Amino acid sequence: MVPQNIYDDPDFFAAYSSMARSTQGLDGAPEWPSLAAMLPPLDGQRVVDLGCGFGWFTRWAVARGAASVLGVDVSRRMLERAVLETDDPRITYRRGDVDELELPPAAFDLAFSSLTLHYLTDLDRLVRTIRRALVPGGAFVFSAEHPLYTAPTEPGFIDLAGRPVWALDAYQREGPRTTNWLAPGVVKQHRTLTTYLTTLLRHGFALTAFEEWRPTTAELEQHPDWAVELDRPTFLLVAASVGEDG
Amino acid sequence: MVPQNIYDDPDFFAAYSSMARSTQGLDGAPEWPSLAAMLPPLDGQRVVDLGCGFGWFTRWAVARGAASVLGVDVSRRMLERAVLETDDPRITYRRGDVDELELPPAAFDLAFSSLTLHYLTDLDRLVRTIRRALVPGGAFVFSAEHPLYTAPTEPGFIDLAGRPVWALDAYQREGPRTTNWLAPGVVKQHRTLTTYLTTLLRHGFALTAFEEWRPTTAELEQHPDWAVELDRPTFLLVAASVGEDG
């Protein structure tokens, strides 16, 4: 199938490029500190970044001592900017659809992915690919849109007698969801937490961290609009590892 | 604190006793086959059943070869019926609040709990207690009301232009929820999936199975009213294990 590549849609790209996480990088992503806390020490690590976008994480990783970082993304526009903003021989970029990714066996210590997995149609294939590409003791750390965020057929908060409630339905109905996030007709893939977790377990990963991101009290004071995150999380953060015996 | 013991409330007890899971036992619990599939072979196992109720599981476990089963429940009425219906020297019952449970160290191969944990105020204490009570290689298998079911301040489906949606809010606000399930004023404890999973990991358990229960197509044909389970799961099923090296 033709991979969805909404990030190369000019209107979408323009809108995405103006988001805080595009202009400020990792510091503009509220869930980043929690995700960073799940990472192993990066010194000397060989890293693959699946859905690397503008390359914020690739540059951060080498600044933290990673031996090498391979960034993969399907978007030509994003990779163009990533290459322009990167000047480090330890970083390489490859254009490709993560749904069709091929990686060499036992070549990486860490697989990282930020907010990409909810675009993939074949999570099982990717997790199998990552499992083979990691060395014993390796780790897979990712964020994705939380299944509560992706589930509804018509996502949104509704007012229930003055109280906002998230109109949840179809949680168990996995598959595509067409949303109008930044541009009309963006297709995301809803899957349950059960699918995320059991796919990892089935391929021999051990779960090591799990977080449904929520803002701190200090963050809520600075961003009162984030209060909806207390009603319904947007971000799922997961870390899993391969045993030392492979 | 005084443990909540709604099961000894006469009206609640009468209503609960008429439910399928009370009259038909395990076969009357739709989630039971999925939970049973998470259990290790029971032959020779020493089992503790936390919130044993009428003792359906204790009797099932010895019928499957368990060496011993200790059933614990806070409800006098439930234990009375459990004792009346049990005639097996391998089964013992103890009245007690699972929130204040004490167990001997390394005395059990399996800790089991069906739909009890969402009444507890101190999950951390219980998981620590279970961890110490299990031998190396031991397992903890439980069901609980799914956090999506317990989260809302006013749980229920609402009609949104002909479409039922679950009015979700307060997912991240853990703590008591007063519901009118079977009787007015039943207090349950909402906690997130993050808390369930990270409490297990923090105490050295490895996650081995995770399921948000959903009916099969055949079950939906027989019970069309279970279709709401596709919009919002009611039951969370989890299995975790202690490593062979303890």
C-alpha cells in the first residue's frame, strides 16, 4: 500500500511546523521529560529513531554521547530540514516508511520512536523488526497517541451540564480513524493498550516502564488548558527491554 | 480505617447473590475464560485467593489439582456460604480485609484475585505483600474493574445523536468513587492503568499477560447488550510473575 505521508502535504506541514514541538524541539513537547526519563544512558549507544521528523532527538542523542543515530522518516520535507539542521558524522538519515522498515540484525542498542506508531498499520511487523535489530540488553522506548485519544469515532470533549467529558466509544474497534488534526483527512490507526502491550510481550520484550502522561501541578499553573489531560490522557509512553541472554 | 464491607449490607448481598456470577459461579462470569487462560497449571500449587467471595475459584482450583487454597474475604455472609458449599481439606477460609492482609513469606505459588482490587485503598501494600508471599517462579493473576469503567465522576453512557458514548472524565484523578452499583453508596477506588502496571514493576514482577476483556462475536450474538463492551471495557485482566531467581 502507499504509505500515508501527510507530513508532506503543504498545509499540514505548515501547520505542524508552527507547533511548539517544531519550533522549540524537545522542550516544546510536554511529554518529553517523562519520555527522556525512560531512556537508558546514551553514552556509546547505537540508536535508531523511527519517525525522526526534524531530527530533534537524533541531535539530542549524539549530544548525550550516542555512538551513532539512524533517523528514519517518510517525509521528504521533514528530512530536508533535519539534514539542513544537522552537522554531525554520527547521524545519518534515511527516507522510508516505518511500516516497511528493514534493519540489520543485532545492530542497535536502542530503538526510539516519538509519536509515530499510531500512524502504522502493522505494529506487529515493526516490533518483530525492532526485536531482531536490537542486541541483548537493548531497549525500545516509544511514545504514541494514547488509545483513549485515538479511539473515538468522533473525538472531542462535550459539555455535560457544565462538565467536560470525553465522548469515548469504539475503544475495542481497532483500525483507521480519519481526523482533522491540522489538516482534513489525516488517517491514524487506533489500537488498544492490550495490543501495544501484548505485541511487545509476544516478541520477547519485557515491559520496563509505562506512563499515561499527565501534567504536573506546576505545568497546569502555566498551561491551564492542559487540565483536559486529567480527564483523558493524550500521550502513552512505554519502555521495554530485551533480556541480557537475548 | 474501617474496611468497606458492602458485601455484608443485606440489600447489596441480596442483589449480588442474584447475579449470574453468584448463581452460576465462574461460568456466569463473562471474563472468566480469559482469566483462566492466564493461570499456570494448578497441579500441586499452593494458592491464595484474595477476595474469594463464595469460594467458586477455591473449589475450581482444588478440582484442578491445587495442593492447597487459602481463600480470604472481608464479608462474613460470603464466607458463610463459601464454607457451607465447600467440603475439601485442601481449602481454608480466612475472614480479613485484603487491604490489611498479612501472608507468610515464600508460601504460595499463585496469588489470584477476581474483581477485588478496585475496592482496595492501598494497592502498593498488597502487591508488596504478595511479592513476598510468592516463591521464585510464582505468579499473580488478577482481574479488576477497568480504569475506564471506574474513572468517571458520574459513570454512564450518554446518547450523542443516536450513538452511545461513555462520558469519560477524571481518568487521572485517582481515589474513591461512590457509585450506586447494586446498592447506593458503594465506594470503589479508581486508579489508572499506569498505577496498576508500575506498582507490579516496582515490586519486581514481570508482566506476562494483559487483557482488556471484550466479548467474542459468538458471545455478542447471544448477549447483544454486551455490545457496549466494544465501546468501553469493564474488565481488566493481568498476569505477572516472579523470576525463577526470586
